[in-house]
Amino acid sequence: MIEYFLANMWQIWAIVAIVCLILELSSGDFFIICFSIGSVFAVIGAALGLNVYWQLFIFSLFSVLSIFFVRPVALRWLHKNEPNKVSNADALLGRTGRVAEAIKAGGSGYVQIDGDMWRAVSQKDIAVGETVRVVGRESTIITVETL
């Protein structure tokens, strides 16, 4: 049985590469894909007839090289690796929306942005249906102005 596995290590490395790719889909941080790259090079080593120790060395070498050289490039280009990513309510700053409930000067109303309703305040009266831009945020209340 062991002889069969040793003779067909390329299949095992191919399965490891595919499993790592599937696991990468669930994480998305480009770490597990480095082991998939190492497995692909181990498949090549197995296809060339190298013994299992050389295959393990090739797998380890190319996995580590991928972590240091491929992963940073992938993060920079695909995740835009920005230090201060805005998310949640901070991502609303600068966005435009439509007033769903009139906003009185000094009072509040509601603005719809991408299907979500947000309580909004403004320095002046804004009628229903007007397009506004988000200029500030205090907790879950946004400050808007007309365009």
C-alpha cells in the first residue's frame, strides 16, 4: 500500500493543492494558497521521479518563498492593503442618497442610501425626494447637505 502511494505521489500533491485552493476560498487572506503553490511544484518534482524527501523539500521551499514573495503582491493588488480601510458607517462619508422623510433645520429626518434608511440631520430644510451627500457622522446619525 505504501509503495502505491510513493509511486503516485503526484496525485497526493495534486489533491493537497486542490484542497488548499478550496480552503483559501473560505479565508481570503492569501496564506493557504501559498501551500497550494508549493504543492504544484511538488507535483512537478514527483512527475520528474524525485523521491519523497526531495518532494517535501520542494514543497517547503516553494511554500515559504510564496509566503514572502507572492502573498504580499497578491494582498497589495487584490486587497489594496490600505492601513485604514473604512467600513460600516464610516464608509457612508461622501456617499449620496435620497431624502425619504423631510429634514427640518436643526431637526432630523431619514435618508435612503443603497436601500438602507439612516437618520439624518442638516443645517437647513431639505424636502422629500432631494438628493443629498453625507458630510459627517455622529454614532448612527449622519449629517447631510444638498447637492
